[in-house]
Amino acid sequence: QVQFVESGGGLVHAGGSLRLSCVASGRVFEIYGPAWYRQAPGKQRELVAHMTSRDTTHYADSVKGRFTISKDKVKKTAYLQIDNLQPEDTAVYYCNRYPVPLDSWGQGTQVTVSS
């Protein structure tokens, strides 16, 4: 079973930056693109960034220009660079594969942005 382990979250002031990491077991990021989701309190999980198997990237409108997704196949790791963080970015961030996420979600990493 594929496992995802997210890290890199924290408490930052508005305007700050974070770099989230996600290590995946197996070859999932060699075959599929990574995807980053987030879930804010009381809201549904939403897809914020993904990369296709051909390495093209896509972003939700709310994060375009501030989030950058990337991956390192050798390290089996996906990254999410988040710049100019805003209070509305506060959420638990999860990674998975794209296009069809696996049921084996990780614990996520908490991002909290203070105004």
C-alpha cells in the first residue's frame, strides 16, 4: 500500500513562505504526477495544485502565482512552495497522486497563517 508522508507546515505571518514536502513509498511519483490538496476547518478537501504525468502543472485560481508544485523522482518526493501566504491558506495540506487519488491519505501537515 502506498504511503504519503507530508511535512514542512508551521505557523507563519501573512506574507511569509513555506515549503511543504511529501515523500511517497513505491514508484507512485514516477508513474503519476503529484497532487496537493488542503482542507480547512469545516470545509471539504480541495485540490490546489497538481502535476500531470508529462510534468505540466495546474493550480486552483485561488493560489495561482503563489503556489509552485514540483517533484524529485529520485527522492520520491513532491514539493509545494507557498509564497505570500494569506490567512485563508490556513488548512491541513495533503499530497496524493494525480489524476485519481489513492485512498491511503497521509496525516497531512498543518499550515496556519496569522494576520
